[in-house]
Amino acid sequence: MSNVSGEPIVALKQVTKRFGNKIAVNQVSFTIEKGSITAILGPNGAGKSTAISMMLGLKDANEGVVELFGQNPKDLKVRERIGAMLQEVSVMDSLKTREIINLIRGYYPNPLTLDEIANLSGLSAEELNKWAVKMSGGQKRKLSFALAIAGNPELLFFDEPTVGLDTTARRLFWQTVRQLADQGKTILFTTHYLQEADDMADRIILFHNGQVAADGTPYAIKSKLTRRSLSFIVDADHHEVQQLLLEVPGVSDVHEQSGRLYAVTDDTDTALAALFRAGLAVRDIRIEQGSLDEAFDQLTMNQEEAV
């Protein structure tokens, strides 16, 4: 876990944003604490990008209040304390990578040094001397990250930061993000790679239809929205064991796969107790929580069925 302090850095209070007759964000409220890593997830059109745009001061709320460090996101003093890496990477013509970084550094009162930025972003000496427009897609993503951290910001926004990165670059990126959070920086990110949110986030805010549909740790969201499975190997008639487990309260399904029996249940302890009471010699017992993908699908499906 990152070094969460409890100090509120971001606050949305009953925020609504409309585009014509469409409500993109509907009465949303939450706070983000200093030092936390928060993933904002949701299907396309759920409102997450609009919420981030309001936090960055790029869009104005129709109702409610958005504050960063207790102030308006458009305040210059606030802008000096934040950095953002957005999906679209555009670079200036006729400038080398190091020149662009130094230009952005100049906008901040206490920027990182060029060497610090290069080390954190993974930009090599060769890449720093390269014309920015000649960079590959992956190199431009590194440059975008470098520009986000150039001002030594306290609050960082990453919008789909690892799109287009290979596995090694993606792993290095998240290692750096964890390092920044350990220094007390606050991180907000969006991603379509749900495993990244599961692995990295202290907290997930799940948007659906313009509202916060779930808010909590990855474990809490998975525990609430997915079912656990108990799997094992047993030297007994599988059909009889299946019938035994299906009579246990909370067990909804029992099936065999690759020589293992799987029981889907709300209460793995009760299912295990039933096996031991029956004197069955079970071995290689595994208990698995449903995935974040499953929770995501379950939540959005339930919300749509309720409409």
C-alpha cells in the first residue's frame, strides 16, 4: 500500500455535468487522499473522462463543486502542483526531446532536474537528443510521462498511460508510479487493463451511467460483486461429491475441470467443513476470489437490468 495520509487532495461535491440533454456526470461526490493510488474505471461513456476533465479544470461543472488542494482546479497555484499524462500525445515541431522537457520545467517553481526526469521516465541520452516528432509511439508515451512529472507535482493524473507499451515498459512504468506514491504523491489513473487496477490501486472508483457504482479497495469490490470458488482433488466418485456439495447452503454450482472439482459458493468454510465431515480425503485445496473483470461485468450488467 502507498503512503496514504488521510489529507484530502481532491474533492468532488454533488458534481453534475451536462452536454445538451445528456447527463455525463450525475451528482457525484468523493474525496481522494494524499499519497493514495486511485483507479477510476468504467465502460466507455460512463463519465470517468468527463470527471477527470473537470478535475483538471478543462471542463466546468454545471452543478456542484470540484476542488484540488481546497481550491479551484484552474487556480495557477493548483496547476503548479499537478501533472497530467493524457491519451493523446502531441509534440512540438522543431524541438528535441530535452528542449521540450526543459520548456515545460520552466513553467514550475520547483521542477525536477533533467537527469531525474530521464531516470524516472526511462528516456535514454539518445532519446533526449532525438527530434520529438521522429520518436516512435512508445517513445512518445515516455515523453508524455516525462512532461507529467517534470514539475515535481504533488498530484498526478494518468489517462490510459500504458496503451501501446510492451510488457517490460508497462512493468517499469508501474514500478515508477509506486515509487512516486511512496514519496507521498497522489495518483489518479484510468485504464482498460483491469489487472493493472487490481495490482496497483489502493482504491477503485467505478463509474457507470454517470454515477459512482462502486467505491472501495479492489479486494472489497471483488468480495462484494463476485463469488468465490473452492477447488480440490479427491479420490472418490466425483458425481457423489458433487451431489454432496450441491446440498450445502451457499453452493450454487459444482463442476469438474481437468480432474479437479470446483464449487462456486458464498461460504467456502461451510463447503470445506461438509467435505471433512464426510470423511473425504481431499487434497490440493484452492480458494479463489472472482476477478475484477468479473466484478466489472457483474456490476454493469446488474445496473443495466435495473434500468
